[in-house]
Amino acid sequence: MVLALLVKNKLPLVDGSISPLTLNPLFTAWSRTNNVVISWLYNSVSKEIVGNILFATIAREFWEDLKTHFS
């Protein structure tokens, strides 16, 4: 998964390098990209796992929950 996120230059969304700043003029772009990464994460794990993972609206939260449960 890390490799796939690196290839798409999206790893900073899950490792905390980029955080949501609603007052930032780039928030719309961040939000769109965040949603893409969340959809990738949801679609890359089995349905049984998704049911046990915290429903997250921020990719970093989803990523951290996956790490907590499976590392």
C-alpha cells in the first residue's frame, strides 16, 4: 500500500505530512485528494476488515487505524 501511495504522491496524506486546514485556500484540493486516498484504502482491504475499521473522513485516521489493528 505504501508503494502505491508513493507512486501517486499521496503518502503525505496518510503519514501526517499534509493536514487539513479548512481556512487554507487549497482545502478543496486537499479534500478531493483525501477522498481519493480513502477510497483507495477502502477498496484495497477485504470487506471483513473494512467492517472492523473505524469510519474515517481523514485518510490519516484510516491509515492509523489500519496500522493499530494490523501491525
